[in-house]
Amino acid sequence: MPVATLVEVLDRVDDDTETDIVQDLPPEQAELVLPLLEDRETVVHLLQYPEDSAGGLMSPDVLRLQADWTIDETIQYLREQHPDSEQPYYLYVVDSDGRLRGILSLRQLIASPPNTRLAEIMTRDVISVAAHADREEAAERMRHYDLLALPVVDAEGRLLGVITSDDVLDVQVEEATEDMFRMAGLDESASIFRPIREAAPPRLAWLMVNLVTASLAAITVSLFEGTIQKVAALAIFMPMVAGMGGNAGIQTITLVVRSLALGEITTRDAMAVIRHEATLALIKGIVIGLVAGTIAAIWQDSIWLGAIVGVAMLANIANATIVGVLVPLTLKMLRADPALGSGIFVTTFSDAIGFLVFLGLATLLLSRLT
Amino acid sequence: MPVATLVEVLDRVDDDTETDIVQDLPPEQAELVLPLLEDRETVVHLLQYPEDSAGGLMSPDVLRLQADWTIDETIQYLREQHPDSEQPYYLYVVDSDGRLRGILSLRQLIASPPNTRLAEIMTRDVISVAAHADREEAAERMRHYDLLALPVVDAEGRLLGVITSDDVLDVQVEEATEDMFRMAGLDESASIFRPIREAAPPRLAWLMVNLVTASLAAITVSLFEGTIQKVAALAIFMPMVAGMGGNAGIQTITLVVRSLALGEITTRDAMAVIRHEATLALIKGIVIGLVAGTIAAIWQDSIWLGAIVGVAMLANIANATIVGVLVPLTLKMLRADPALGSGIFVTTFSDAIGFLVFLGLATLLLSRLT
């Protein structure tokens, strides 16, 4: 796009959208465009906040009222401000240093007698967010308190801007998409109609990582090649033991990743989550182990094979569940995204450990199977 | 909770929250509570809309203005209405039949000369949603147009209520959670600290379904027991072939499920999506097939085993990808949730078809392997 056209487009959009676009431009183009923008001062100011911070999400276009103004003076002031902005449903009151002191709604303004001072009707207990806080924190706060707008302040409590709930809506949807994509090893910029040339490399890279971890399972199996040669029927139950572990693990990991994302649990709840999921794993393992073991025993006419399938199933479901709790919690503690490739860890562990227990038991009890 | 306490609590919350709670009560308790509520008329009115419709999401607490009122008359009217409601940032203008005719913001109201008639400043082109539309449609519309409130109308265009963006925020988060949970076979009411007694049955039921589909893979393998007995090394590569197919399929299905949820694609795009993903599958299959085949050939010192692993990998990645596109699109066409148990279909198909191709090829080429 020619610079002139780009400037024309940027001058027409909101300050925060404008800043996001400038942030995504190649640096040399951004340098060219920036001095030509109408709102360059605002944009330069906004550029100092990372895109994923509360400051990066806010619009600086906010009106600052004084506590000693009357309703009439305030309405007069609002009339003079040419309210072309879509924003203020809430009005913010600041002191002489620009510190946020109170909030009132336009409806309160209209509903009060004209000579009331703002100090009398404003709410002093204002929920706000620090500019350098994560944008997810801002979203969480707005969702928790059912807010339509959230003021953003600096370290000294000075009002810098405001985040509206339509900005946050996009954040929440993006975050959920990101989590789903990351669990499947897709990068966040994946999209269904991304050009093949761009889509192929990251997906291939992920499958390559998968190939390495799948090799772990293959190596485990290769340790027991001799056993399989003697009892080929073991190969029949290999995918069952591994698969059931994998499915149980995916259930746990999905629940933990989502609960962390929604702020329902924190890393401090680790022990409680482990106890809870371990109990469930035991129940799942015993029931599924009994059923699968019985099927195997009848099908292959071998009590011992049935017992080995059952015990391996129990062990693997327990193993995958614990991995399903520990992987996202550990990633969270390391300040990484808990969803990051969590699927791959569960599959690797449930395959490798599942085969180790199953084929290991079979090797120990080989004399009973042949 | 005793009925008196419940009534006291319900009288304190918003109408739409109140209705949601009444909707979730056991029928006999709802019947007891309903006649005692202060806002029983509103709640009974709201109860006629399903919880997952736009009508179920709206609050009926909306002010209706007339086009021939002046700004001064309107402000007077707003003052008399005791605005305890959090809502109106937008004001709606209706005709004598209650049909939605225009919209204006409180800021416009304040900024215009006192004797202006609303007809002169209101916007006539109002974006609204039908009460019986899906709540996701309402959410999508608000997100698309960056709206903070969306009026809800009946079939005749009469204004029934308004949805605010904080309601929609919850919907979007719930829908994303639901999709993630359903892909993993968790029901939507799953939560990390759900009591074991309630959490165990649905999770067990899902694993039981998994056990049945895993048996399909086991039966497939059992058809080739003789081949495995002769070439036990085949068992080493079984989990690799199945697992890589599964991972490729999960990537595709995640992308399709999320794109459908965000309205980026519809079922009409089926052919385009299939073409796009099939091309990617071919690239992924060839590259991964070559790498895995080479590893197998060197490791087991057999060109033929390498060739079989490579071809089976290509076939299975292509198979799982096509299943990953078709399953969610078919579910969508059948008006079911595209995310519903989609993981299980991919795993089942990629395991069973993967083993069939891999062990089938090995059986055909048995003389080259022994």
C-alpha cells in the first residue's frame, strides 16, 4: 500500500486500532508513516505499551472531569468537547495531578439536579487496571465485575485511558482460539485459508516434533521385540492401552488448561487438583481396566493376558492423568502458556509409559502367556 | 436454600440473571418461587425465550423514546425514570406500535441543542437481532460491529429488550469452553472441582465409548496377527503411523471447529476447505513419510520396511486430514455441534485405517521383509 493511502486509512480509524496497525507494520514503513499521521502524538504515546498489555488495549481518548464541577458545568463541558467518540458511558473524575478519584455514569449526570457537584454523586471506589498489566488481567477484571469500560492508570494512579468491553471481547475470543490452537500444536496465526506456502512450514515443524516423541514410543516397543515375536497377540492390545491413556490425559489437560485460562485455579491449587484428578483416575482406571481386561481375557482365551491388559490400562490412565495435571501447571509456573503443545506431552507419556508397563509385564509373565 | 432466602436473593439481581437462575431451578422449586418475586411479570415474559436464544440473553429493561420528543423533554423523561439500571448508553426511539425506528447515544443527547427533536439526530439504520435467533448470532453481530448494546426485536420489529456486551462476553467465553470440552469428550458442565460423584460418570461414559472405538483398531491389528508373528519389528512402527495420523487430524479438526465457531467458514465452503487441507496433507504426508521411512529403513536395515512405513504414513496423514474436515462439517450440516466428540472420530479412523494400510502392505510384501 502506498504511504499516502495508508496514512489516509489510519487517520480514519480509532487511535487504538491505528496504534495496533502501526505496531504490525515493518519498522521502515512505520517510520515513514508515523510523522504524517494526524494523531501522531497519541500513537507515539500508545506505542510505548506492548500490544498484549492493558496499555496496548486502551484508548487514550477519555474526558477528565473535576470533582468540584456542577452537573450543569459538566454538561456544558461535554457539549463543547464535540463528542465524536463512541466511548464514554462512564465519566472519570481526576484531581489536579491527573489521579483518578471517582467515576459516574452519564445517566447519573442526567438524573441529578443541575447544581449538584460531581463530588457528591461520584463513586470513589473505582476499579482500574495498571497500564503494564497483562491484557488478560484487564479482560478478567471486566468480566468479573461485568464492566463496560475499565480505566487504565499508571504507577502513580494517573488516568491514562480507558478499555471498552468491545476491545475485551476480541481479546477473550483470541485467547480461547490461541489455547485451542496451541493444544493442537497450531500457531496462533493459523487460519483456515492461510496460503499453503505459509501454513505448511509451521504445521510440518510440529509434526516433526511429534515424530521425535513418537520415536520414544517406538524405541520402547523395540525393547520388547522378542516378547512380541513370541506372543503376537500383544500387538493387538498395544493401541488400546496407549489410546485409552491418551484420551483420559486429554480430558484432564483440557480441564486444567481452561480452568487456568478462566482464572478458576492458580498454581497454588496444584495439590488439590492433583488429589481430585488422581481420585478420578483411580476410578476410571479400575472400571476401564476391568472391562478391557475381561474383553482381552475372553477374546484371547487367556486370564493372564486379560490381567496384564487390565493392570497396564489402570497404570496408564493414572499416569496420563497425572501428566495431564503436571504439564500445564508446570508450564504456568515457568510463566509459559499452559496450553503450549500440551497434547504432545500427554501422547508421548501415555504411549511410552503405556507400552513399557504393558510389554514389561508381558515379558515378566511370558511363561504364562505362551 | 429456603424459598424465602432464594426470593430475597433473586429480587436483588438483574432481571436476566434472575430469569437464568429460575430457569435452572428444579421445576417444583421454580413454581414455588415465581409467584413471590417482585419482577415476576418480567421474569415470566423472559422465560418464554430459550436460554440459548437472543431473547434469553436480553434484559427487557429498556427505555422507549418517541421521535417527536425534544432533547429537553427526553432529558426530563430520563430524570423521572430513576435510572437505577446500569444499561442505556444508547437510547432507542420507537413508533406508536413499539417498532424500533432509531437509535441515539446519551452523548449525542447531551451534545445537541435542547430544542432539537430526536428525529433530527437519531440514526435510522439500527442493527438489531431477532429474539428467537441463536445467542451466538447476537454475540457474532456485536463483535462484528463492535457494539456495546444490541436491541432485540420480535418478528414485527417491535423492541423487546437489549443485550449488553458484558452478557455477550460471558457467552463467547462459555462457547469457547464448550467447544474445547466437547472436543475432549467432556460435558459442558465439567469443572475442575466438580464433586467426584458427579464428575466420574460422564468421564467414564466417554472412556467407554473410546474403548469401543479402540476395539476397532484392535480388531484391525488382530487380522494381521500372523504377519506380526513373522515380523515383530512391525509392532515398533505401529504407534508411529497411527499417532502421526492422529496428530495431523487433530490440527485440521481444531482449525475447522474454531473457524466454524467464529463464523469464518460455513458448510458451503466445504469443497474449498477440503481442497486446501488436502493440499497441505499431501505436503505433510510426503515430507513426514520420507523422514519416517528413512529412519525405519536405516534402523531396521530394510529398504522395504522403510518404504512401507513411508507409504502408510502418507496414506494415514491424508486419511486423518480428510476425516478432520468432514467430521465437523457433517455434524454442522446435521445441525449438531461440530466440536462434539470430534477427537474420537479422528483417533478411531487414524488408528484403524493406519493399521490397515501399514499391516496390509506388510502382508502383501511379506516375502521382502523376512
